Amino acid sequence: MLQRAFKRECLISPIHIVTDGREGIRYLQGEGEYAQSDKFPFSQLVLLDLNMPNADGFEVLQWRKHHHGYYFVPTLVVSASNQQEDIQKAYELGATAYFIKPGSLEQLQKFARTIYDFWMSSAKPEIKNCRSPVGLPRFQER
């Protein structure tokens, strides 16, 4: 639904969705099929759900925290959980921000626009020591 919200807001970026936490880590590392950086460019922004199979969002944050080169990739947790324990743990593990998932497509569109506006107006660090970064997100408005 979030991908649809970005599309409805006419925000274009290479977006790759993974179905579980282990796949997300493989993508970030550029492992296996994700080694093709022209097809799977290095992530410059991660939207992370906490509730994923095989490795949950906390495990992805933990992995990221212990792999220094990836620690600087902004990672926004987008979760249905509004539990203070989850929010606290996500920040302790290095989440850049924590958002409660909007409930409707209209709210998701507003959320997508907010992320876009925030990301486009923020200063970004040069990310080194990772697999061949290809630059910061190429968001464009239609």
C-alpha cells in the first residue's frame, strides 16, 4: 500500500520491496541476486516494518547497528505498533525515526508526501564502506 501511496503522490524513486528481514539484509549487503547494483541499487533510505518473517525489524536494526558502513543509512520504522516498548527498542537499536502506520490510503499518501518532503529538504551524509552506493535517492516529481 505504501508503494501505491508513493505512486499516487507522483513520487518516483527506485523502490525495492523485500518480504522478510533476512532478504532485507541480503539486499543491503548486495548478496546473491542483489549483487547486481545496476538492477538493485544501494539503499539510501530504508522504510522498515517491525513485523516481518524470518528476521523481524528489530533484527534488521541490530544487524545494521553492528555493520558500521550501513549504520548511516537512514532507517525509518513504519509499524502498526504504538507500544512504547517497541518505540524505545527501535530507537535504542538506531532507528532514525519511528512512525505509526497510517490506516487509510489517503493517510498513507500524506505520509508518503511527508517522507518525500523531509528527505528532499534534509542534508545527507556521504555513505562509505558499503557496497557500491549509487547516490542518494532519485526522487522526482512528475
